[in-house]
Amino acid sequence: MLPFHYDTSISIRFGPGVSRDIGDVIDAMACRRILVVTDPNVRRIEPVARVFETLAVDRETEFFDAVHPNPTARLIEQGAEVARVFDPDVIVGVGGGSALDCAKGINFLLTNGGRIEDYQGFGKASAPMLLAVGIPTTAGTGSEAQSYALISKSDTHEKMACGDRKARFELVLLDPELIATTPSEVRASTGLDAIAHALESYVTRTRNRISRMLSREAWHLLNGAFERYHADPSDVGAAGEMLVGAHLAGAAIEASMLGAAHACANPLTARFDIAHGAAVALMLPHVMAHNARNDPSLYEGLRVPADAIEERVVALRSLAGLPERLEACGVGQKDLSVLANEAHAQWTGAHNPFVLSVEEYETLYAVAL
């Protein structure tokens, strides 16, 4: 058994309607000035709007609601400027992974100054950071379980992982009622992303007993609930299983990182504007097949043969209506070499159980074309 370090410092509250306790939560933190980081679509969702109304009672609130998918360094700077003017004593991130990552990114700049590029890597924040609360409204990224914010460079859209233990949310509220109105295309993309997190973190080079326990439970929850939740997001039981499964998968990433499917996906999102979860779902079966060829025992602990898991991912991807070939997303043969070089440079690929060469990445893209 390899040595490992796992820190369980995030407080989690789960249950239908738990987000309605947000006022008591903020009061218990002795905070009165609240910066809410979200996006305009989430702000209009009825159950989320009720959360915001609760926050505003006898407290000062300011909104930064300009968040968009794949937040950039420029967006973080805009949010940090709003935060400096308002001077909050707590940050509440509400939304999908982009909003939660943006909340963390703003926290970096507000408390430690500089540019978000200064925090690429881990542990580069020297000063304390503000208390923060994370409230996910999608069952997907698991960002609420992690120390990292994924922020894109404004010019190249290359993703930067900016991490620090101090950037973690003090408290996370997992409320199935908040994901009951998630649009179909978002349920599809984020749900497959969460499944990829579970499967990739299960086999990374840095996997350990804790991460595998989290990955395994995440996979079983997500695999069992995806079809029910996709068919009926108001099914609170299925929504709850998806939400907890996505959170556990995010915690598994924190403990063991990700692999080559995410390395392949990031250049696809940056160059072809393919939704992150859709790009990951497109590449995941091919990466799993590559890994299993090199070590057939990698996925044994999931109690299902690797090829059966690959087939299951393909089936769920098809059910969700996500792209199944790269050419359907505008990718051509001429693009594969550039994509392969960019995938090879991604930090997640270093954690794949078998580190791929540029040529192997190009082969993966070619198979997926």
C-alpha cells in the first residue's frame, strides 16, 4: 500500500431543501457582507432565487453574476474588482463548476493580490483567504470538493489549475432541489463529466485506498442514477444520488487527480468550443481501452469488466445525445497533430496510469475522428 495524505476539512450538508438554511449558515459564520458569485441563468432559477432572497434578509449582498463557461483570467479580474469595492466578509459561489471555480479565483486575487496566473500550481497563496460557501446547481464538476480553480488563460484559453488548501470552501450545501430544473443538455454534459471523474480518478498513477473508495462509490451512484435523472430531473432521489456521486468524484480528484481523457478534452474545448463534459465523454472510452490494453486489471475493483464499462459510457453518451465522433464537432484530420501536441502538454495526462506520447494522443484522436 502506497503512502498517501488525505485532508477532510470541508464541511458538507446534504438533503432536499438544505440550501434554505443558508441564512443560518452565514449567521453562524458571523458574516454580514456577502459576495455572491453566480451566472445570470442560475440567478433566474426559482429555487436558487429563493436562496438569494434568504441571503438578503438583514444582510448586505452584492452579486457578481457575469460568470460564463470556462471562466477566463479576465473574468476573474472583473470579479475581483467588484469584490474590492464591496469588501465582503464571505464569498458564496452558486452554480456549476464555472461559478464555483470563479468564486475561488476571485478569493485568490481579493486576499492575496496579483494575477490569477500567479497561482497556477498549488500552495502559492501566502495570506489567509476569505471564508467561502459552495452551492452547486449541477451534478458535474465536483469543484465544491476541491482546492483547485480551473481558469482559462484569456488569450490561448489554455486551462490553468490554481490550487491552495485555503481556497477550499468552508461549507458545501448539496441540495437536490437546486438541480431539478437543470436543462437537458447541461444534465447530459455535466453528468458524463462526473462519470469520467469517477473512472479516471480510479486508475491514476497517484491513486490510493481513499481515492479509490471515493471513485468506486461515485461510479456506482452516478451509473445507477444517470438514466433516471436524465429522464426526470425532478426525481429527488436520482438527483440526490447524482449530486453526491459528483461530489465524491470531485473529492477523488482532490486525492488522486485525473488522466488522459481530460488531457484530450481540454484542447477540444479550447479550439472547437465543445462543451467540456461532451469532449470528455467523447474521448473517455478510447482512453479506457488504451489503459486496459496496457493493464487489464486496472478496473477490476469496479466489479465490471473494462470493456463493459466502456460500452456503458458509450450507451449513456448516446442516451444523452452527446457527440459520438470528433468529425461531428468540426474536427478534421488536419487538426489531429496540433491537438495531440496540446493534449501531451496538459497536466492531467501526467497522472494517467500510462503516460502517453504525442503519437499515442494522435492515435486516440484518430480513432475518435
